[in-house]
Amino acid sequence: MVNENSNNNTFYLLSIVILLSMAGGIMFPSIAIIFEPYLLIWLGLLLFFNLIRLDAIDLLPVFTSPKYLIILTIVKLTVIPLVLYFIVMYVVYPKPSTDTILAIFLLSGISTGLGSPFVANFVGSKLPIIVGLIIATSLAVPFILPGMVYLLFKSQFSIPILDMVLLLSGALFVPLAISHIMKKYAYATTQMLDKKSLIFSIVFIFLMNFGVFAKYSYYFFFDITFVLENVLIAFLLFGVYGFMGYTFARFMGLDKQERISVFIAMTWVNNMLVVVFAQQFFNPQIAALSAFFNVPYYVGILILKMTVARQISNQ
């Protein structure tokens, strides 16, 4: 009963924080915008506190037997964005604007998100395949996504591979190394940080949402139709990513918990990274879809938490 009450408390706490951070960013953009330039820092810290419980040795099977990792990386970076591109181009009527199609393609073709380990920990899923996909897709996306965008849209942009490696090093490899060392030489400290990781994670989620929605506060007051259209598209994309990820995982014969991990890896993407370079290379309207993806991103966490909890209680 204590565990159930604790789960309920964290569920409600995260729900409140999500609502307050979104509303705060929209209502007080001049204050919230201060935190927006540091989105990738908040993401890196979020990842750090959710990798503490992962032992680096648990990643070895993912890379020593990489068949599933290779297939899922291809699915994430090529199959999903191309399928959606052709659906939007040739099936959806009326056909959206070029900016909307490009925004959908960029979001669909980006790497597994740095926030996905938090989702896995929050709902009780496995970390290794998710972390493996973060590494594989993050290293591959600078080579794959810009080329596909140029071929399909004749638009040029780049994702600096050095920046991606530095981001991975600072946000992933360093925390893994530190947690490994701390488990060996400062086990008590590691346990203490692990117990506090949820609280720290919720703080970083607040700061990210606070900053992101400040950037797009204008649209909520002066172009609410644009907001509603993008949020609706974001929810549809969220559902497609999850469905395709879970379906491929099931087709490959992965067990139920591994399928949930793949669902998470495909659905909780690096949308904040798209926001950063879409604003740099394209325009705010293209970046907006990735920013508004934060709505299904966090609502999805709560829905997945309820779904998993219900399945466990029924066993």
C-alpha cells in the first residue's frame, strides 16, 4: 500500500508540475525565457539523474549482439520518417504546407530523446535498449537526417557531429562513467542520488517546459488555431511513433517489457534538439511543432504510467 500511495503521489506531482510549467511559460514569458537557452543543459542533467541506476555492464549485450539495435535504429531514423512523409504527401487531403511537412519529417527523423530514460524509470521499464538507441541514433542522425531533408525538400542544414558527440559525452558517457565509479567507491552516495532522482528530474522537466512555452507564448494569445493544429498533429505523430515502435518490437519477438522500452525509445524523441536547429536553419513555425510535441510528450508519460500500473495490478 505504501508503494501504491507513493506512485500516486509522484503521478499527481508530475501532473501538477507539467500543468504549472506550461501555464507559467505561457503567462510569464519574460521570466521563463531566461531558462530557454539552457534546454540542452536541463536535458543532460535529466539524463544524468536517470542513468545512476544503470550499470554500464548492462549495455554490453545491446552492443555485442547488435542485431536488434541496428534494426531499430534503421526503423527510427529512416522507416518512420519516410513512411510519414509519403502518407502526408500522397494520402492526407488537403495536403499540408511544405513547412508543416518539413516540420513533421524533422521531428520524425530525429534521434531517441535524452529524456527517455526518465520515462523508462518512471513507468518501470528496462533501460539498456533505450540507452543503446540513444547512442546509436544520436551518432547516426547527423549523417542521415540532413541528407534525407536535402533529397526530399532541397533544403540544406547540418547537425554538427562534433556537437552531438560532445552532447553525448557530457550527458551520457560521463554520467555512465561517474555512476560506475561511484557505485564502486561511493555506493551510499549513489543510492542517495538514486532515491532523489525523481525530484531532480521533475525540477528539470519544469525548467524545460517553462522555457519552451515562453518561446511560443505569442501563439497562444494571437494565433490559437496554429497552436491547436500543431498540438493535434503532435498527438497524432506521438501515436504513430509508439504504434510503429511497438509493432516492430513485437514482430522481432521481444518480450512485453522490451516492447514497452522500444515504444518509449521511438516515441520520446529529441524534440528539443529539433527546436534548437529548426530555429537556426529554418523558421519558428517549423520549430513550433517540435516545441508543442512537449504536450503529448508529457501527457503520454502519465497515460503510460496509468496503463502499466493497471496491468501490474491486474496480474
